[in-house]
Amino acid sequence: MTVRDNLAAIRREIEAACARVGRDPAGVRIVAVTKYVDAERAMEVLDAGIADLGENRSDQLIEKHARIGNQATWHFIGTLQSRKVKDIIDKVDYIHSLDRLSLAKEIEKRAVRPVKCFVQVNVSGEVTKHGLAPEETIPFIEQLRAFSRIEVVGLMTMAPHTDDEAVLRACFRRLRMLKERVQALGMAHAPCTELSMGMSNDYTIAIEEGATFVRIGSALVGSL
Ligand SMILES: *Cc1c(COP(=O)(O)O)cnc(C)c1O
């Protein structure tokens, strides 16, 4: 399947999911996760009309950025080691995986402009997953007030590996409720209007529960 065909199918699914809950599909942004594929295939994504590319490893992001440059909006979506921040910070527009103060400090030190960050929350509580516990999230974001180069645009989560729709839905719903609590605090550094949730196998449920950024890899670009 071409990226264009896959994208057309995904857009239909997004429209249907939005219709079910009365949302405008324009409020859902597709981040094409290109971690499985090469720069060539990533270029196909751009040609198909998606400008947002996501990578979960710094070396991959650097390599693709060297080929593609600022034609794309770059999203770092994976676990970010503090020592790698300096290598990617001038290339990324969004970081989806801010989950600890040491990482925030490194971003603050290395960034030359404010970086749009999602705070990653481990809603499901699985020990293998990164992210803050839900109850740690607001105190963490309050601490970020002192950081002039971090803008908390929203919250991000990875749902558990399951096809149990009720479990997925509950996870996404909890993240949305937490996001609304942060938003209601009205902190200047944390508008927290966005929800980064949903991947190839669960993005329609995530959209029904309020996702504004869906991170789609295999369903869009395939995997090598
Ligand atoms: C790989 C990855 C995705 C995309 O996964 P697919 O199931 O292929 O859509 C989304 N988010 C993160 C953080 C990832 O690492």
C-alpha cells in the first residue's frame, strides 16, 4: 500500500470517529511515526500532505532531519536520555516524553527558544512504561513554572497493549480528565490544551476520548 492510500483510509476512520462524538476532524493532527522506515518513505509522507514526523530515537531523528530538514515539523516521541538532548534540541518542534525534572533541566539548559512539550503520564501504571503517575503530574507541572524554555502544551500517554476496548477507553479518558484539571489551573507556562494519545491500533478510540495528536506509525507507513 502506498502512504497515500493508507492516509486516505486513516482519514476516513478519523472522520467517522469524530462524527460519532461530534468533533471537527480539523482538531485531530496526525503525527506520522517514521521510526520503522527510511528517509525515502518519510518523504512520501510529506508528499501525501502530512508535515508532522515523529521519531523515538535521537540517532534516527538526526539522520532523517539531515535529509529532510525543516520541510517537516519534528516530534520526539520516545524515551529521551538527558545526554541526548543537546543533539536534538535545535531540530525538534515538539517533545512528547517529558517525564522528569532532570530532563526538564537539560532542555532548559540547551534550548535557545521555548520548546513545546507534552508531559508523559503513565496512566495504566504498568511498571514497564515511562511517565509520571497521574497524581504526580500536577505537582511536576507546577515545578516547571521556573523553566522559561518549556511550554507544556499538553499531556501524552501510551495505552496498555491490549485490544480490550474498555481498558483503552478508560486510559484515554483518565488522561483527558487530568488534562482538563491542568488546563483549569490557567498556568501561563502550561496551557495544556492538547492530548497526544492513540497509535495505529487504538487511535479511533483515542479520538473519541479527545485526542488532538495521534501518533500513527505502522498503519500509515507500514513497517520494514
Ligand atoms: C512507535 C510509536 C508509535 C506508533 O506506533 P504504531 O503502533 O506503529 O502506530 C506511537 N507512539 C510512540 C511513543 C511510539 O514509540
